[in-house]
Amino acid sequence: MEALLEILKGLHPEVDFETCDTLVDDKILDSFDIITIITEINTEYDVAVPAEEIIPENFNSAEALYDLVERLQDED
Amino acid sequence: MLFTSYSFILFLTVMFLLYYAVPKKCQWMLLLAGSYCFYAYSGIHFLAFILLTTVSTWYSARRITRIQEQQAAYLKEHKASLDKEQKKRYKASMKKKTKRWMLACILLNIGLLAVLKYTDFVISNINGIFHTGLTFMNFALPMGISFYTFQSMGYLLDVYRAKYPAQENAAKFALFVSFFPQVIQGPISRYNDLSGTLYEPHSLEWRNISYGIQRICWGFFKKLVIADRLLVAVKSLVSTPDEYMGVYVVLVILFYAIELYADFTGGIDITIGIAQVFGVKLAENFERPFFSKNITEYWRRWHITMGTWFKDYIFYPISVCPWMLRLSKKSREVFGKAIGKRVPVYLATAIVWFTTGLWHGASWNFIVWGMLNFLVIVISQELEPLYAKFHNRFHVSGKTWYNAFQILRTFWLMGAIRILDVYRDVPLSFRQVGSIFTTANWNELFNGGVMRLGLTMPDYLVLVLGALVMLAVSLAGRSGSVRDKLAAKPVPVRYLVYYVLILSMLVLGAYGIGYDSSQFIYNQF
Amino acid sequence: MKKKRAIALLLLIGLLIGGLWFLQRLFMPKYVDEIFEGRLIEEYYENAGGNDVMFIGDCEAYENFSPITLWEEYGITSYIRGSSQQLIWQSYYLMEETLQYETPDVMVFNVLSMKYNEPQNEAYNRMTLDNMKWSMSKWNSIKASMTEKENALSYLFPFLRYHSRWSDISTEDFTYLFQQEKVFHQGYLMRVDVRPVTTYPAATPLPDYQFGETAYEYLDKMVALCKEKGIPLVLIKAPSIYPYWYDEWEEQIEAYAKEHDLLYINFLELIDEVGIDFTTDTYDNGLHLNLSGAEKLSRYLGGILQETYGLTDHRSELETAAKWQEKVNFYYDMKADQYRELEEYGYLKSYGGRKPEE
């Protein structure tokens, strides 16, 4: 989770990723951010996020994102 | 059938009347019949193409769902007896099967689109490079092929990704592909959004009829009074570009921007309005795009369904696909983190804009237009830290005049690159825009030059008023539905507004002999 | 609530229809200050009935014959149903329509329009068709006349054609919204000015001199219609030196007339006999005759018609004579007014005359 938060903070240091859960809905993360996050996740956790998982539900909060990462690690 | 034609109005009236006369569960069938009649009107032989896409997609999607259901059933049954490795291998092999169907269907349909639309473009380029004399094929394009193909492929990919099961009923699926209000120029609908509202029975609700007709009238107003009128001037300006340089090119940018906006949003208003009269809800395609402060915002507000389609089905898949991730890792190793993290984003963006340009038309004009959009996006991305510093220092963001500056900047920038739509070729377009800065003929605005473009002073007056009305409606729309606000007004006020709207559309519309009747821009798309 | 809404809606629709109808009348060109040829067709209806001779044709008919002269010299009552570039099918349907209103003793048709086999010009179509009263004849004439870019709906609802005049509306459009002004003399357009013939046109060879199938079709129809009603049809060619009347065309008409046993008079061959002098009898270098020429021609033709068909001299009938006296007065009033304008301005200012070049 720590590494993930670092990735997110690296993109938008002003955002409180611990609590915010409307990252996509409020357009805090745009499509560029999402791609960057995915490539960073790929580097950090060695999981590939498939395109069909790029849905608001998975990216709206750091927690949801971490759940996704764990789920993908599990499937591996 | 053009939206702005007598035959279409007749067709609509008949459809509306029949729709609420037939038993509710047959309404979607009526829509299907009407859609095919509408499509056949453009040429009976074209039906073959839309049928091919419909049938192939319907069938492939069903096969894919079958395999997915098979997989789910198998895994459930053998939950206990299989280990993780085995499950993984089984899923992979099933995935391979569905992938085959998906690829085959895409190849067939995108291939068909590519051949019909781009063969002559390819030939002309080959002729240009290799000095050959290949003859052009002059394939006639089926109406709306770019739209319905993309809409169908979106559906196919959704089913492939197991977002929802395939539609079993071929007729129902055929309606999704061919639904007549949207087949010409979108919006490009998602199956999960459209299917519910499209197939379910609809009882006659006054609000739908009233709001739908209002929206249709508003769309006709924009197209007939503003767009078709401006088209006369734009045509004069671009048909003899040598005569009209410098300040005239500024006029082209301005006129064409408004004309395209009025025409396209007008057409979409008609589309969504028609659907609403049927009780069917279509997605919005525009959200006051000229209020955008930067290019990214612009592309979230202009041709929304196209933007999201390219994002979901091209941008994301490409950016996260294995070879892109590998490329990204490699470039990170070779060029360092800064460049490495830009590679997937920019490469994917470039591909998206190349294909977006290509999708708009089989000519270098559109491709260059796409890449110019890409360039502006990259530049604005790279300039962000600079902007941040600037805003930290000067605290102008949010101020009205700064907002106005951003809006105007975006309007003129987007308008300038759009003129690749209207000039004959890329070099000419660049030359014309360049002449804005090199040709000093601003006095032309005041010496009657604009009176020789086919429009009279009363025409310009109508255009100014029309633009102001559009602006007013947009401004009002920011805080809620305009039609809701109108509905809250007393009856005499409401009806007066309708009356004026309808009469001004009929009187001031640039239709009939004496005006250049224009083909709807996206018709043969 | 539902009832109230229904009433409000009906009211809105009613007001819309009313508004559009009013605007339609407003936007339709009145042809008062200029191009009053556009009024020719509509002036017939108040003068229908009691006409023994009907002329049908294009400007060679309505500019070259004076029904007032026919009346004064022979007591013959007549009307000219003509309009600008009136095409042969338009003439046929006007003929058909006229027979709904009256049965003349003789029909006279000017054959120039045989040279046009296809729809020609939207503006001329409008002048001929817009002010015809609605009938099957009008509908058929519209269908036969429409050029490619025209639309039948715009004839049903001229609003659709003329709405673009919204920026050209003048006081004339309001003044003549519901009223008309008499301009013609039983369909004759009077011009007293003189512009003599300067050159005679040379015959430029044509690829094909055969009149078109459609033209013959409608000529046949005219013959059949007149035969059915027992009305003799007379074919004429007015003595206009433009457009050039080819010998090959002349042959075809002569042959046709012979075949169908019709009287055919080519006035181009009778110029001397009629006494036409192209230095005094034309107002536009020989395209059309002026008043002087038209009266000479009418005197001559009247004699032939009287002799051949034994037309009644109505001058002894009190009612008819009284009615026609009014027409005669109007005729001489206008003649005087036109001469006055010639003296004052040197050209026919309010009668469509061209200002002479300085």
C-alpha cells in the first residue's frame, strides 16, 4: 500500500489519497495519470492491469486500487 | 435521407404516430423496420454491408459468450479438483478461443471499413510516391459505416471482456446497430447504456414528446438558420483561397467553427430529440465545448462519445498491453525515468490521434489534423510545470478575465487546426493560416469585402442574433436543463418561445432555392 | 390539466398555421413595381366568361395582339392567356383550365413554344404557375414544369420557396397583400414606346431541327381537347424577328397543320400585307410589337377570324357593350398615361421601360 501511495503522491502531491474516494469521478486523475499509474504498478508489483479493469470503481480510491493489485497478484 | 428534408419529416411523423399505436412490446420491432427503411433509402444495395456487420458481430459475440459460459460452468463444477496452475491454463486456452472469434470479427468489419473507405487514399499515395498510374476504385460508402462499425466493435469488445453477455436475439441486435436517429452521425452508444431503454416498452408520456420535439426544433433551428447560412460564406471563402487570405482566413476559422458547431450539435439535438420522443435515452455528445479552457477539456466536451470510445477501446488497451509495458520498461532503462514514463502515454496518445484523424476522413488533411491535436496535447502536458509556477506567482487562475482568456485561446486554437477540414490540402491550409500573420488586410473587414461572400447584411444580423441565442441557451444550460426552466415558466411565455422558435426556423432557415443546400457534414461517414 | 394542455396546443398550432399563411401571402412576390408579367395569369379569373376568342401562348401572344382592337373593329370578345416563356405544357393546361370557365368559339395558339422540350427556368415557372387557381390542371402543369432542383411541395406551400424574401420585403408587399391592381387589357401588355429594328438575326445552324417528342405530345393533346369540345384551333406564328424561326421548324408546323386540318398563319410571311413597319411598330428591336403593331396585327387577324368562323358582333348587346366600354376606357387611359410618361421622362418609367443610355 505504501508503494502505491507513493506512486499516486508522485503524480498529485496536493491530493489526500488516504481518504479521497472520488479520484475519477472528480476528474482528479485523468487518463494520462491512469496510464502512468498502471505502468508504475507494473514496475512495482509486477502485475499487468488489463484494459477492462480500467473502470472508475477500481481507480476512485487508493484502497480500491490496492484491492485490484492484490486481486491481480492472486490470479497470477 | 437528410435530416433537413421534407421526406425525412414525413418519415418521422409516420414513425411517431405508428410507434404509439402499435402494441408496446412491438415498438422496438417498429423501430427496426423503420431503421431499415431509412437505411434502404440511401441505397438498397448498402443494406448488404450493415447486415454483414450486424450478423457477423451478433454471431461472434454469441460464440464468445457461449465459451465464457462454458468456462464458468466448467470451473464451478471442477472447483475442488483443479489446482491454480490448471485453472490458469484452462482459462488461458478459453481466452485464446474467444480471442480468435473477437479478432476474426474485428478483422472482417474493420477490414471492410478500411477497404471501402481508404483504398483510394492508399492508391493515391502509392501513385504519388511510386509514380504509378493505378486507377481509383471509387467505392461508394455505406451511410454511417464509420459510426455503426465502431459502435458494433465496441459491443464486441465489451462482450469479449465479459462485461455483459451477448444479445441472443438477432433482430434486437440489428436494431442496436441500425437505430436510425444515430446511424448517420452518432452518438456512438454503448450497448449496456442503450439496450435497456431501446428495447423496453414505452408508454406515451407527454414530457418526452414535448421535450423531444423542442429539442428537435432547436436542432433544426441551429442547422437551418445558422449552419446552412454560414456555409454559404465559408464555401465562397475556401473555393478561391488565393483571393481570401489574411483576415479572411480569420473569418474562415470563426465562421467554420460556428458552422460546424451549429451543424453538428444541431444534428445531435435532432437525433437525441427524436429518440426522446420514442422514449429512448441517448447519451449526450456535446457539453458546451466552447466554454473549454484547454484542449483536454475541449475533448471531454466535443464529440464526447467518440472520445470515450477511442479512450476505452484504443487508448487504454494499447497503453496497458504487454508490448507497451515492455517498451516502457526498456525505454526507462535506456533513457531514464523521465522519458520512460512518458513513452506509453505519448505513444498511445499519438496512435489514438492518428486513428482519430484517419477515422474522420481518408485524406492527409484529417491525419495532420489529428496529429496537430496530439502536438497541442503534448505541449500543454509538458508546459504544465511552467503553468503551475506561473499560477503560483500570479494567482490569476479562476479570475473571470483569465477564464475568458483561456476560453478564447482554446476556441481559436481548436478553430485554427480545424480548418484542415475545409481547405483542399495540407500545404494550402498551412499557407492560409500563415497568411494571417503575413498579409495585412484587416481593412477588408470594413470596405465591403464580407458583402461579397453570398450573405447580405440582414443575413449577418441573423447570424449574430442566432449566435447570441445559442450562447444564451448554453449559458442557461450550465445550471440545469433549459427545457426544465422553460417548463417552469407560465404557458403564454413558453408557447411564445415555441412560436418564435418555429417561425424563425421556417422563415430564416437557409433552405430552398436561393440557398446552397449542403450535405450534412458527417453523412457519408 | 390534460384538457387545458390540449386546448393550448391546438391554439398554438392554429396560430402557427395562421401566422404561416399570413407570411406566405406577405412573402409571395407581388410583381407590381417590376416584372409585372408575373400578374398576367391571375388577372384572367375576374375577366373569365364571355370571351369568344382565346389566345394561348407566350410573350408572342400577350405582347402582339390587342383584344380591345378586336372589339372596336369587329365586336369580337377575346382574352389572351399568356405568360413569360410559357411552355407548351403550361399552355395546354391553361387551355384545359380555361375550358372549365368558358367555351370560346375559337382557340388561337402561338407555336413558338414548340422549340422547348424540357423544363427551362424556375423563375418563369413561378410566374406562370404560382397564381393559377388550384385545380388538377395546375397540379399537372406543375409536375410537367418542375426543373431538377424544384420541389412540388414548394408549389403547394409557396412559403417554402419565398421565405428567403424576408430580407427583401418592401412596402409593395404590404400594400398588395390582399388587393390587386389592374394592369392588362384582357391579357394584353401595352407598350407605346418605339425602339426600331436595327439588325436582322442570322440563322445559326442547329444540330437538330426536329421538335421534341414532349412538344408534339402536348400539341396533340391541344388538338384533341379542342376537337372534343368542338372548338376550332388556329395555329399562329407571331411576327417577332427574335428568336429566329427556322425554315425547318416552319416546315414541321405547316405539315402538322395540314395533317390535322388546322388553319395556320405565319405572320412573319405577312409582314407587308399586315402593314407592319419595324421602324415604328416595335418597342424592343423586333422582339415584340408595340401598341401600334399589335393593333395592326389584331385588325388583320380579326378580319380572318370573323370571315372564317362567323364570329358574333357583340357591339349591339347592351350589357356586353357596357362591360367592354369600361375596358376600352381603361385602355385609352393607359395609352394616354404612357405617352405622357414618354414625354416627361423619355421612357416608360412605370411600365417597365429601359432608361435610354446617355
